[in-house]
Amino acid sequence: MIAEIEKHFVVTIVVSLQLTAGAAYADVVADVLNAENGLKKFDGPEYSKYHLIEQKAQAAASGLIVLRQGSRSYRPAAVLLGTKLSGQSKARFDTVDDTAHVPENVEAPVISTSHGKISFYSAAGKLTEVHWYLGDSVAMHSSGFEQVKEVKPDGHGNLLKAGQKIGAHGLLFAIVRLKGDHYHKKLIWLVRGN
């Protein structure tokens, strides 16, 4: 059963958590890997137990990266997990990917570039693999991931400039993979800029 679940596995439950300060690198990474190992080893028939382990993995992953704007910090509005990325778009999971639906399914702050630049901070120090993308949730409904653009942070962790034009339905997301990781984690924030 677990092989079938992992084959088509993408988490569609969204995690919206308050930021808690001070998680050390080792603690964050250990929490993520321990929770994900629980998913890999799950072989029980009760989906509800799998679902609880899945939520634990999402909650742990939500602490890997926070966005910063001035003195404010933002955890992801949602965390999705998947085992494989699409060969066509490294921004999309190989199976069902609900990134475009996050604004419909979550209550989270929208971070606006009109209030200043948007940068990131990793509680997990230097991540093994992280790629940033910017897309429009409305456009993603019609064209998929074709209009999604990769974002390259500058040397200071800045992702979006103050006043940068994004539109009203922006999604900024990071695809993260840690050393020894089984799952790709997609951390998603709601952004806008007029």
C-alpha cells in the first residue's frame, strides 16, 4: 500500500502556522527527516495515521525557510510534499500539484512588495538544494506552470525588490531538498505587488 501511496503522493493539506523563533539548524533538519522517515516506513492500513504523520512532516518543513520584510517574518502559507519533480518543469511535482489552489484553501497573510523588499532566512542554515519560483495563481489555472519564472536571490538573500510588479495573485515558492531527503518540499507564500 505504501508504495502506491508514495507513487502518487502529493500532500494537499495546507499548514498555516505562527512563526516561532530560535529553531537551531540541527533541530529543524532532524525534525523534517524524522517526520519524513515516518512517512516512508508507514505500512499500516489506517489512512488516518498516515495523515497525522503527513501533517507532522509538513509542520516540520514549514520551519525550514521564512520570508522577511523589514522586522516581520512569515512562515509559508502552505507546504506540499512530493517524491518527484516533473521533467518538464522543475517547479511542478510529477503527480497532481495543487500549488495554484493554495490561495483558495488557506488563510494567510499576503506579503506586498509595496511595503519593501522581500528576503528569506533559512533556519536550516545552508540548504542542500533550494530553487525559488514566482507565478500567478490565476494564470496557473489556465496555463499550468508555463508562466512560472525562476527567481535568483542576490547574495544577501533578497528575492523581490521593493515595489516590484507582481500582480494581485502572486505565489512565491521554494522547492527544498535536504541531504538524505526522500521528499521534495514546496514551501508557498502569497505575494503581490502593483
